[in-house]
Amino acid sequence: MSPAGTALAAAPAASLAAAPAATPSAADLLLWVGLPYICLAVFTVGHVWRYRQDQFGWTSRTSQLLEHRWLRWGSPLFHLGAFAVIGGHVVGLAVPAGWTEAAGISEHAYHLAAVSLGTLAGLAMLTGLGMLCARRLLTRRIRLTTDRSDKLLFPLLALTVLLGIAATTVHNVIGGGYDYRSTVSVWFRGVFALHPHPEAMADAPLLFQLHALTACLLFAAWPFTRLVHVWSAPVGYLVRPYLVYRRRAAAVRSPW
């Protein structure tokens, strides 16, 4: 190709590279900049307020003594699934694609592991949550201990998990695949880096957008629910000394 032809071919690419990014709309700024920071502020200030004002209520409010058969299976499934889901979100959203490629993990292998393991973890978490919700609805003694925060937490948590599973199933299992690391991950890291990219999240599919919005609302509700017990892991239990119980000897009566 002649130099003139090369210059003409390069001109469109140069103009596209120099073209400014689309200006986000007011709705995009509200949803993907304003709402996340409001929810994070409520999350932070709410925990401080809850700790200062309600330390005795800083608990999971376990009801194991009232019913344990459903809890025996539902609680481990929910908690193990939740830990796996959180770990998968940290790797998928906080770790850039270049880091995993530098570690020798191809994009195909990453997405295959993310979809398969993420689906299993989500189903385990959803199954455990379903058992815990059924236990709370069907057992009268447990139902009577349900307060207003539980009535907000359980539906919101279930909706967030369902939307995450639906987004993965529709776009990455049934559909042709969607690279959320080029949109959702960029927006997520930008929020915490104080350099948000609302246009990245605005281009994501609707199910991913709804999943992100419900997750933001879940973070805002977190400090006012039983989820605060997550920050009170009984680490000291592993190193504390054994508790020794002694039976009190019966008092010997004097014959006099």
C-alpha cells in the first residue's frame, strides 16, 4: 500500500481513538455514582452508630435452641456458599484481567472456572438461604422472633443472589458469553478508586445492572440487620483456655 493509502486507512482509526467518550446522562450519574457512594456512606456511618448505640444487639440472634434440624443443613450451605461467592466477586471485580493473564491464566480458563464454580457457589448459597427462610416461615416459634430488619434483609438478600445467578445463566451459560470484566469490573474498581466510570456500567446488560443496584442497597441495609455479626468472628475462641466444670460436692451434715 502506498504512503497515501496508509495515511487514509489510519485516519479513521485515529479519529475513533481521539473521539471523546460519551457523556453519561443524569440518570447514569445518579445510579452509578451517586447511589453507590450514598450506600457506602450509610454502610460506614451505620456501623459506627450501631456499635455505639446497640452493642448488645450486635449479634446473629441465633435461634438454634428453638429449631435445629433445618438449621443443621441450611446454615452451612448458606455460609459456605456466601464465602465462595464473596471470594469469586473479589477475584472477578477487584482483580484486573491483566493480572490473571500475567499469572498464566487464560481468559477462557478464567471464564470457565468463574461460571462453573460461581454457579455452584450461588446455588449452594441460594439453597441454604431458602432453607433458612422456610424454617423461619414454617416454624411458629422462629416466626415470632422475626423482626422488621429480618423482613427487609431476607428478601433483599434473596433477590441479590437470584439476580446474580440469572445474569450468569442468561449471558454466560445459555447465551454466547459476556465479558463483565470490561464493564462491571471497571466501574466497581473506579468507585473505590474515587474515579468512577458510570459509562462502563451503563453499557452492561440489565440483569448485571439490577444485580449491582440490589447489592448497593444490601450494603446500605447491612449495619441495621443481623449481618453485623460478620465483623465479630470469634477468633479468640481458638486460643482461649479450656473451661473446667466441677460438680459441687454435697454438704456433709454434722451428726450433732
